[in-house]
Amino acid sequence: MTDAKHVEAIESKLAHLERALQELSDVVYRQQREIDAALELNRNLRRQVDELESRTPDPGAVEIPPHY
């Protein structure tokens, strides 16, 4: 293999690796956005559950009947 062909083969492999790296980077970026959105949704749902729990009377609490 001549030096020119050897350099061309290396450049070709490098170009493929750069493309693969960019594709992986795009996937990681997209997944991070999805994780961030899922975490925000989870926070909102947890907040709603906490609000509902704070409004609901304690089922173990004894209520005095209204005729007392």
C-alpha cells in the first residue's frame, strides 16, 4: 500500500468515526432532553400528590359527630 493510499484509508476511517461520534452525541443530547422532561413531569406529579394528601383528612382521625 502506498503512502497516499494509506493516508486516504486513514482519512476515510476518520471521517466515518467523526460521523458516528456526531450521531452518538445527537442521541445523548436527545436522551438528556427526554430525561429532563420526565424529571420535570415527575416533580409536578409529586407536587400534585402532596397537595391532594394535604387536603385529605387523616382517615385514622376520629371525628366528633355533629350532635355533640
